[in-house]
Amino acid sequence: MKPQTGPTPFLVVLALGCLLLASCGYYNPNVLPEQRDLPPARLYAPMWQNATNEMGLESRAHGAVSDWLLQSGRIVLVADEEDAEYILTGRISSIRYPGFSYDITTTARSLNAVLTSSVNLSERESGRIIWQNPSLRLEETYNLDASVSQTDANQREALRLLVDSLAEQVYLRVLRSLTTVHKYR
């Protein structure tokens, strides 16, 4: 039997498969091309409202959302509402800590931190709503500990994760909404 000197059939099929996947036109919708001919959207994002008794939560939410928005070349945050094309407002409606996991004596072992908020993106001049979610609900579980300070630390970490998750979701929806609006102008 003569030794094979060219590529094996398996390698040929593998190479063709890679070419087909690479050229199928798929793109991640959350990573939009920055080099479009569209100008960046000017967005005003005032401080969030906080209807909870969790002090400083509005500031953390506002900061996290702003940090996410600043990552995009498609959005420019402006300091004055008059300079903006769009306004992004948010309100933290509630934060609750219902029990999640119990032991055989019905003692709670972990709690859920449940954050409910509302978000609204609108055109500044017309007031037309581009995107809104009146009841964005997020949950994060954290463990109770025999030490009160450790339980407090676990709760603070759960809140930090909730705020970051909220900010990421708002960023993705704002980016998609603004791209759609600009595309059809």
C-alpha cells in the first residue's frame, strides 16, 4: 500500500467546515460594529431614584450603568439634558430578602436578594419612549452565616452582583434600542 502524501480526508472536511462557519455571516448581536457610519448617540442619564431603605443603592446603580455605557463607542454620556438626544431614567422600586433554603428545623440557611426596578429610555425632544421595562426583576442568592458580619458581607456582595447585572442588562437593551432607532432614521 502506498503511503498517503496529501491531506487526509478528515482534514479536508474539517477545513471546509471551518470555512463554512467563518463565512456564514453570523455575528454576536451584543457586539455591534463600532465603525458604522452612524454618529454616537448622546445620552443623558440622571441619578436613579431609590424607593427602598437601602441607602446609596441609587448611586451604585447609576455608577454601574454609567460605567457600562461608557464602554460603547456608540454612546456618549452628556452632563446636561439639553445636550442629549436621549434620556435614560431608572428607579429602584424594591429590594427584598425572602428565605430561599431551609434546614430540617425550618431555619433559613440562605436568602435571596430580589431587586425590582424600572428603566425608561426616551427621545428628549419628542418624549417618545424607545425602550422601557417597568418591572425589571433580578435575584441573587447569598448564604447566612453564624457570624453577623459575614452574613452582612455576603448580603453586600449579593447587592453588588445584582447592581452589576442590572447595569449590564440595561446597557445591552439601550445599545440594541439605540442602534435600531438610528438604523431606521
